[in-house]
Amino acid sequence: MSRRAEPRPPAARSATMRRAAGVVAAAVLAITGCTAPTAGPTAPSWTSVWRDDFTGPAGARLSDQWRHDLGTCYPGCPAPRWGTGEIETMTDDPANVSLDGAGRLAITPRRVAGQWTSARVETARADFQPPAGGVLRVEAALRLPDVSTADGAGYWPAFWMLGAPFRDGHTDWPGAGEIDVMESVNGRPAVVGAMHCGELPDGPCREARGGLGSPERACGDCGRRFHVYAAELDLSTSPARVRWYLDGVMFHQVTAAEVGEPAWSRATAHGFFVILNVAVGGAFPAALGGGPTTATVPGRPMLVDYVAVSVRRPA
């Protein structure tokens, strides 16, 4: 199934059911305890182009590097409930989204008088893209909401990217591209990644079957410890490709050859902006047998230690 709600002003989304295997690459970065890593890619050829370490006092609002998505859809509501059927209302209330005073952003779904609220934020910049013949890497250190299948039905934390054309009124999702770096639902001890492109109801990214997604990647302690999630858009290889990593281990990839032209270029030949959110309910949780119930516990945040964008230029 697929994921997300379209950007400004958006079109409908889906919920992401996954596929394909991964290949081990690089070394595993072991993240333990409650202290997240603070370094991005370490190869000398990587150049940092954007970063936020969420430094500030507890309760502080985000800097102007970010913008808040409010309500239940983008202005004009071409895709109510963010196009996914999720039930929360997104706010900029510090109770839903603020710094925790320990160098982390907390996005916290809350239930008050039976109504769910949460937060969805996106980078002000929408020009993140690889240099010609190079690589773009987008990563974050995250601790997912500390819920289980017993008390986390309906939770839907996500870290993802949308193509810049959506910021300019483009509404034909998924044509301008979506890269879901990380999603997890219903308190399941696993994460997934996916790419969306082409057209609806189906096309080269197989949207009718949920997009070009990974199988669930086991991560039993993702709600208790920080892990590094990353995606790379690599134009240095032939064919070009997108790769997904969990703690430095590649677990999924999609190549331009799988997608074909012109869909690949429509989805990747432009900038991207980055989104963090915790949804409640919607198509993807429902597809995996969940949705908020009376047992779903509110107030369990997704913590973000940093978000970093880097590029690697060709040699």
C-alpha cells in the first residue's frame, strides 16, 4: 500500500506495503542507550549542505529552518485527512512539537477529550538534490515512539522526502516523487522504506500495489534507542538509484532501470524537501491490521536527535 499526503496543494496519497531485498553495505553503526549519534557521513568526499541538531531549551519552538503543516490537509484541502485517512489534527502547539532541552525534537501525538492531535513539519528549503553525477544523502537519528502492538495501534511515525514541484502547486502525486526514508506503524518492531512515482492508479512504481517498498526491516528496540535512518539518491552509478540504510546497512534499493523514463526523471530531477511527522490511523496502519483503539496510549513521542543533508560530488 502507499503512504502520505501530498504537498502544497496536494493530491491523494496511499500507504506503503513493501517489497524487495537489501544488500549489506558499509559498517553497522551501533546506537545504544538514549544518546543518539551526532555525526553524518564520515567519508572525506561528503559535504554537509544542511543540518539541524535541535539545540535549545525545553519547550522551545523550531527554528525558521522548518515550517509547520497545520490542520488535516494543505490549504484548499484537495486531499482531506492528508490523503491517507489519518485522523489526527496537526498543530504547532509545543505540547505536540517542541525541543526537549536535551538537543532533540519531540513530536508527540496527544489525545484530549477523545480527539487526537500531533505534528508534521517540513524543511523550509526544497532544493536538496544531488550534484550532477553525484549523490544526495538525507539522514536522521530517531527514537521512535515507545509503543508496542498492545498499546500502539494507529501510531504512524515517518521520515520522508517530497519533490520540490509539490511546493509550486503540483498536484499529480506521485509523479513528482516521494522517498519514504522510514515508516513504522502500529507499534510493530520493524521499519520500512519506499519510493513513489509515476501515476495513479498504477504505473512504474506499482502504486496500486503500494509503491516500490521494502519488506519490513526488523528493529525491535527502535522505540527505546536511537538509530540512524538514511536514503541516498545516487546519480553516480549506471543506472542511477535510491538506496535505504538502517545504521549504515543498506536494506533496500530502487534503480532507474526498474522505473524507466520519463517517470524516473519526473520523480528525481529536481530538489526535495524533508518531512517529519507522527500520524494516527490511516490506510497504512489499517492495511497491517491496526488503527487507534481505546488501548492506544497517547503521549509517546518520536525523538529526533538530528537531521542532516549531505552531498558527494563525482571524483
